[in-house]
Amino acid sequence: MGEIDYMAFLEDIVKMIISDEAEVKVEKKQEGEDKVVLYLSVPSSERGKVIGKEGKTINALRVLLKIMGAKNKERVGIDIVE
């Protein structure tokens, strides 16, 4: 199976959510053989939009990435950095 580009997926979705697209940065860190953590950086003024009411938006993104990762036998997580 081909390599799944989690970073591009997350970056594209977040750019649709916030108003300042140029400020979206995603870094990928491989933690072990089957775990990937994506570090998402957005302006503090836009962080609430990404998290969503009661964390629903960020949780939905985590579920989508979890599904994508399962196809590749990887666990994928998201951390929002300040």
C-alpha cells in the first residue's frame, strides 16, 4: 500500500477551518514503528476554531486520522502546539 500523507491531509483541512492559511504548520514525528504524531501549529487567535465547541472539531480530525492510519497499520495522533 502507498504511503499516506497525513501531514498534507491535516494541513488542507485546517486551512479550510481558519482564516489565516499561511500560519498553518504541521510537523510529523515517528514514534516507534507504528506510531505517528502530528504537531499542529496555528495562531492562538484561531486555536478555538480548530478545537471546536467541546473539542468536537479536533476529535473529529483525530478520528479521521485514526481511520487513515489503520489502513496503513499505524496509530496517528495530533497535538496542538503553542
